[in-house]
Amino acid sequence: MSSPPGNGSDDRPPGEAHEAHEPHDGARAGRGVAIVVIAVVVGVLLLPSATRAPLPADASTATPTTTTTTTAAGGTASHGHHTTTTTSTTIPPSAIHVLVANATTTNGVAGDVTRFLASKGFGTLTATNALVKVTASQIFTVGGATADVQAVATALNLPATAIEPAASAAPVSSTAGANVVVIVGPDLASRYGPGSTTTSPPS
């Protein structure tokens, strides 16, 4: 008596294993592409933070400051935002034209002082006589050339008290061509008068 025919799934020869159902190749490829895309996105998001230079610890609180040191009249330094600048100008002696006038009873002393100043490089005019007699030498400015007056006073070793106010007029008949007028008194006459061996002011 033969066995009745079975369904198609039972017609395999004995011992033949059933084939397992493999996933479709398209599904596996799709998953691979999705993984790669996710990896690229994560990498792009992480790259800027990994390469960005770290901020200094006090970058948010640092404030630039400016300090200016100014020397006060007393020689002490003060801090602030105001600076006082002092500019000094050096005038060459050759640019200073000096007229020397004799205001003493010693003859020839104005010419001696004129020669001394010329030896120091000053421009000089022909010596003359003052309209008055004085007890001490005086220096006058012509046209307000105060720096010129100081230079001549230093060369003759005269004190600051010998310099007359800028508005004062020199007691001479004419100041034409002069920046400075020296009125020779007894103090200069004793140093530069005839017979004197003085060639420079005493130090």
C-alpha cells in the first residue's frame, strides 16, 4: 500500500536541509549607506569644536588700561591721562646779533666785550656808548628774543637779575640790526677792560 502524495514542501529527498531565507541584498545596502551618512554628520558636528582654539581664561573680563606717567613740577611722578611736553630750542650763537654799549668811565671796554663775544661765535655789531651810566651790567632784548638774552648772559657769566624785562628799552641811540643789547657796567669793565687778562668769564 503506497503512501498518499504529500504537498510540495514534503517532496524533498530525505536528509536535504531546508534553505534559510537570506535578507534581501538591497536592504543590507540601504543600512550600510545610512550608517555612513550618520557617521559623516556626527563628524561634521564634532570637527569645529575639536579644532576651535580655547578661549583664554580671562578673555571675557580682560579690559585694556592706559597709564601715562607725568613728572610734576616738584619732581614726583603722577599717573593720569594728561601729558605735559616741554620743548626747548637751541639757538646757535651766530644767529644772535649783539650790540655792546659802554656805560662806565672806562674807555674801550665795550670793544673788549664785543671781541670776547665774537670769539664765542656770536654775531656782533660795532661797539658804542650808552646814553647813561650804570652801577651794574644790564642785558636788553630787542623784539622779545628772550632765549637770545639768556644765551648772552650765560656767555658773560651774568646773573639772571642782569636781564631786563622784555618791554624795557635799551639806553642806546639805535638798536638797528641787534637782537640783544649789553650795557657794560663796572662788573664787566673789571674783567674785560683795558689791561685785563680775562679771556673768559670766571666759573
